[in-house]
Amino acid sequence: MTDLGLPEDIEACLFDLDGVVTRTAVVHAAAWKEMFDAFLRERDGEGFAPFTAADYDAYVDGRPRADGVRTFLASRGIELPEGGPDDPPAAATVHGLGNRKNELLLARIRTDGVEPYDSTLAYLHAVRARGLRTAIVSSSANCRDVLRSIDAEDLFDVRIDGEVAAERGLPGKPSPDTFLAAARELRVEPARAAVFEDALAGMDAGRAGKFGYVGVDRVGQADALYAHGADTVVTDLSELGGDA
């Protein structure tokens, strides 16, 4: 193992955004709950079964927005028309609900701002100082704006996010396609790239793509991260070492 807490043969590091680089996973979860609870209350009345933290982890976290809507609704036996990406937030469609969630998310970000995990930024600097290549691999269509808001865009050689995936027709996590695309652009074999993920869908994607290595446990789900493919689980990247 190197002083970065990684195997000697690792040449690149692929980082998820929300919950790994930035403290936005909790903001996403709150926006999803606000949107789904309002939808379910309108559909089922005051006796509705609310959207829970377990629902977020199992059906939404780490997935592209529309996939999260589809997966959660399917878990409740609810079918809606697909609609299209430009559907208004009030539309009772998969894309409409997704756009409603994004509207709520952006309002929360505008109000509260975005905070990075300083230890992750320090780890990124250490990784790059040792010559490893880096990529951000996120399902978020807001990835570039978020990175710019924390002055971190230059810490990544490659960006594969929700916008890029849509342009290229790449399926999102838990499919490994976005991670594989990042590895190709970095010109590194998956086995020589480490994935840093806090979402179970992201760990599934890393395992499916034959990557390793690190699960980041921000919410007490270490056992689940191991079960979904993590080789190592930490609560903070400072635990891996790599002082810049």
C-alpha cells in the first residue's frame, strides 16, 4: 500500500461528487423527500407512506435523476408517463418529478451554498502531487457549476457527469459505463483505477466495472458499502493518509 492508502498499482482515482467531494448528499436527500412526499400526499392523501432515508439509499442515491424517480416509483407500484427532459416541474411525469426535485435542490443550494469536504480536497491535491490522474464521475447535471462554486474544477483531468452522460447516451450508475468512460479518457485500465463512492449504486457500478477501491461512509452504512463492492471503507478520506 502507498502512503495514499491505495495499492501500488493504482494510476488514477475516480471520485463521485455528492457526499465524497461536497457536502451535498444531505441536500439531495432533503430535496428528494420534499418532492416525493408532496407527490405522495397529493396522490394518496394525508395517510400516505412518506419517502424515507432507506428509500433514498436503496432507490435514488447515486442514480441519474430520472432513474431515481423510476426506481422509487416502481418500489411503490406506481407508474407514470415518461414525459421528456423539458417537462415543467408541475408535470405528473417521470421527468416532471425529476425536474421538480432539481428545482428544489437548486433553491436549497442558492440559500445555503455548497460546502466541500476539506479533507477530500487535501487528498485530491496529494493524489495529483504524486502523479495520479483524477476524474469526477457524477450523476449530477449540476456537477460543473458545483465544482466551480468550490474552486475545484481544476483538480480533475476528466469530468463525466449527468450532462456528458446524456450527450453520449451513457446509462448511469449502477451501470459502470460512466466510470468506464472516465477510465478510457484517462487512458488507464479499470483494474488500475480506484473509485471513491458513498452511494450503494456507485459501489455497484465500481464492482461491475472491475474497479476498486474505497467506500466513503458518511451515514453509517459501512457494512452495506462492503456488501456492494467496496474494498476499503472510511468515514473520511483523511483516514487514508496522503498528507499534501
